[in-house]
Amino acid sequence: MKRLFQALSGWPLPLLHAVGGALGWLAWLLSPTYRRRFLANARLAGLRFARCAGRWPNRAG
């Protein structure tokens, strides 16, 4: 793990942000469990996104 972080430390910060964002969306799209937990936590926090996203059809079942 240390080698991974050492390698990534040489990357430009905007690139690291883009990679992190892409990985976050990938987790959202591929993991129904993550998506459910995220939406539940967002609802508890009172975020409007949770109300909009809660209307999406639940493809996970």
C-alpha cells in the first residue's frame, strides 16, 4: 500500500481528483448496497438529492 501511495504522490492533484471522482461513480453504479446506504444516509442528512434519487427505479430489487 505504501508503494501505491508513493507512486500516486507524483501525479498532479487535478488528475487524482478526476480518478477519485470516476472511482466514486463506478462504486455508485456497480454496487446496489453502496447506493442504498448512500441514499439512506443522504435522506437522514436532509439532502435534496436523496429525494430525487429515491424516485429512481430500484434495479437491484
